[in-house]
Amino acid sequence: MTFFCIGRNYSEHIRELSNPVEEDPVVFLKPAPAMLHDNRPFYYPSFTEEVHHELELIFKFGRKGKSIPEEKAWSFLSQVSVGIDFTARDLQRRCKERSLPWEISKAFDQSAVCGRWIPIESVQRNALQFELYVNNRLVQSGRIEDMLFPVPKVIHYLSQFFLVNKGDILFTGTPAGVGPVHTGDQLRGHLNGECLFEFSIR
Ligand code: MN
């Protein structure tokens, strides 16, 4: 399975990292070993000194597709949750400065936290709101309606380039409030008030 990830999808987050607003969605991938689920701890990697949390709405594909039209995009998704796109911000900065690919800062093992999955039919998909608490303090909150590129547009765009398969996962970008995590931190992610993940940094 593959993770399809969107960057720069919320205007306040674009401002906080001083990035430009893009005309098309920014897409990057993570391979299967990036998966971290079942509330397992995140072990702070030795190659970075600045791991940031990026809380994101995530979706699971329920069937295979290619060049998916926007109006059919929702029917390709089966489940929704919240996740974290862990980012080694120091490495990412170095890659960006040299105009090099980001993979080592974004796609490393256990960098994609996935919360408990919820069937998409059981939520109101245009009224999703989500929060991240670090040590019981609210640090990030977002709403699906604030995305610059809505989910159908993102799926249409990326499926022009990539075949999506059942079980693949879409990370839709982070709202403002990203920041560093530290050993001992406790992270908790909520979707519409329901806790879908809770794990620690070790
Ligand atoms: Mn992200």
C-alpha cells in the first residue's frame, strides 16, 4: 500500500512556513513501512533534531482507480480518520534549500500515524473537524471546509499520475499549528470530538 500526501492545503499553515500558495496540489508519497498505527509509540529517530507533528484528515481508498473524475471521487473512499504526517523539519529545510526531493524528511519509517478508522457513510463528510492535543493542550485544529484543494479535486489530480489501489491512504494536508514533539510527549487526535488515536513519543 501507498500513502498519498498533500502539502500546502491550508492558507494559515502556508503562512506559518512562509511557503507560496500553489496552483495545483503538492503531492508526495510515503511507502508502506511509514505506517504507525494501533496507538504504538513513536520512537524519536536519530537522524533529526526537529520532528514536527502535522495533524491531518486521512481517508482510505475502498477501490482501485485511475484518472478519477471529481464528481465520482467520494465513492472511491471507504473510511476516514485523523493521522499525523511526522516531518523531520530540519532535514526538510535542508532539502528545500537545495531544491532536492523531501523523502528522507517525510517518508521515513513510522512517519505516518493512522487513527482508528470510521466508515465514511457514518460521518457528514462536509462537516469534519479535528484536533490534536499534546500533553492535554490543544495545539492544532482544522475543518475540512478550510482546505484550499477539496478532497475530490485532490483525488482527481493525483489519480492522473498514479493508480490508486484499495487500502491506499490519503493524507490531506495540515492546518496551522505545527510544532516540535519531544520524548515523553503524549499525543491525542480527535475527529468530531471523538478520540481516534493516543500514543506517546519515546
Ligand atoms: Mn503534511
